[in-house]
Amino acid sequence: MSEVAEAMHGFAEWFGRPPIGTWSAPGRVNLIGEHTDYNDGFVFPFAIDRRTAVALGDRDDRVIRVASSLAAEPVEVHLDELAPDAVSGWSAYPLGVAWALGELGADLEHVRGVDLYLSSNVPVGAGLSSSAAIECAVALALDEHWGLGFDRPTLAKVGQLAENRVVGAPTGIMDQSASLLGEADAAVFLDCRSLDADVIPLGFETDGLSLVVIDVRVEHAHASGGYAARRASCEAGARALGAESLRDVHPDDLARAEELLDDETFRRVRHVVTENQRVLDTVRTLREDGPGAIGPLLDASHVSMRDDFEISVPELDLAVETAQAHGAIGARMTGGGFGGSAIALVIDGLVPVVTHEVLAAFAERGYREPAVFTVRPSQGARRDA
């Protein structure tokens, strides 16, 4: 059963009537550009063929009630009582979106409540942004149902605000932008300062390439200290360098940065500055030489995250090294780090080889068996029914 069908079925089962509409939004893989988004930099994610669907039904009061295939009981809150501290747990994602719509200008005083039912096949904790898939599906659904008229870049801001203020994760806008703006066999080149976005063809399908995801099943939590500490370190580095953000620091400025900053802050800065450049180089290389030429940039990105930003873990390093050793064009960890997934760009015919060797390497080390699967760059958020 598809996620859309499951959402419709679950809605009818929980609420005793059919929904009036169903929307869905994808998770994302960030091809390159990690921890650059909240530094006003560049990112290059794409939407994947794993989605979260939300079925919606109207109510005759002002209560929002949300249920999910992963939750034992629905959660409900009155629209007049929506606030960051009024919701918690999994319901903070969909209910936080409703709150954030009001914060960004929607008049919620005259709308009726809704029932929502969520179903998803985006892996949780894998670094594929299951949270943004929820936020964007719900944002698109509520925007259309309530007739708010927000454009997709604004809905991305809604999702980010929900995640920052209600969930409590200090993330940037990349994940929501990818989920809302993605297209088939293309990635979203996003300037996180201006929010200008270009959809760039990837050419994976044409060139016979697959993107393999290796979910190492080491769970991470963005609201925990590691992510916040990296963000604080970046902000401290920018202040010390007299820059508004690390976006304004050029690779040629790194020699001066090394003199001014302590070693740890310098390495955090160096990762962001060089990663921004790698995003620009990846887009240029795709346009000039095609996807088969971007491997060294992916490899260099992983080294930078491992050594300078220190957000990798042994399982991610093993996944990357094993994929590289068995034919991957390039490989890197993806997502916020401290767990999650690695990605490898692989010739279609070598996918079974890379999969087998990664599973064998993890078994030999005594690590938990990873989930290895391919994803396709896919369409962003949409109404399905």
C-alpha cells in the first residue's frame, strides 16, 4: 500500500469518515553542502522517492487533531492555544507547522480546525529529513485547505520556524527547500542567504548512476548538544573574523583565520568555507562534465566533516571507505552527523557489489547491520488526492 493510500485508510479508520484530501512531501538527500545552510552558504540537496503523506478532514470547531501510524493515540490542541510550549513529542512537527503559519502572517482566527493522519516511509534517524517531510506535507495541506496563498519558499520558512521554535532543533532551511522545490533527476542549488534556488539536472539516470544510501542505524538527535555546539562555534568564528557569517569568508582568508582562531574553531570554520566552495564546484562540474566527475568533491567533503567538523562516527567512516574501495565514484556522510547515513554514487551495475561489501564489512567489525538502499531524485511536495 502506498503512503497516500495508507494515509487515507488510516484517516478513515481513526476518524470514521474519508478525508477530503491527501498531500505528500519527500525526504531529502543532501548531495553536498553540510552545515553550510545556517552559515548563509550554499547547499545542493535533492528530494527522494521516500515520502510522508498527510490525509486531511475538516472539522466544525477550532481543534487540530493529529494521528499517525507510529502513534498509539491522536494528539489534539485548540487553535487558540497553539504555542511552542503547548505541544511536544512527534506531534510538535505537524502542530508546530500550524503555529508557524500564523507567525508568518496567516490569519488563523477565522479558520476551522482539521483532523490529520500521517503515514511515512522516510526512515527516521537516518539523516534523510523525515522531519521536513512531515512539515512540508502538512504545510502544503494546510495552506491549500485554509486558502492562505503562501508560495513554496515561504512554506519552507514555515517548516524551518516550526523545527527551530517548536521542535527545538537549530537547523537551517535546506531540508524544507529540497522537500518543496525538488524535481525528478534534479537537485536544488540553494543560496541560503538570498533563498534563491535553481533546479539543476543531475543526469544520474541518463548516465546509469545510482545513489546508494547506507543508513548505519546510529541514531542522532539535532536538538542535542553536538549540532548546537557546531553552530555556536561557527558563529564565534565569524565574529572573530569580523564577518556577518561564514558565507563572507573566502578560502583565501583561511590563512588569516588560522592565526586568529583557536585550533578547534579554525577547523570548524575551514570546513564551512571549503564546503561552500565544494558546492559551487559540484554545480559547475555537473554542468560542464556530468555527474561522473563529481566523485572527488564528495570524497573531500567527507574528509572535511570527519576531520575538521568532527561529526562523523566510525560506522559512517566504514561505510564511506568500503563503498570507495569497491567502485563508488564518490562517497560521503550526509545530514547533520553523529549518526544517520552515508551516500555513495555508484554505477548501476556495481550497486549489488557495494551493498554486499558494506554489509560484510559491518558484520566483520561487529557493527549493527546497516540498511542499504537506493534513492532516486524525485518530485517535491504535491497534492495526491
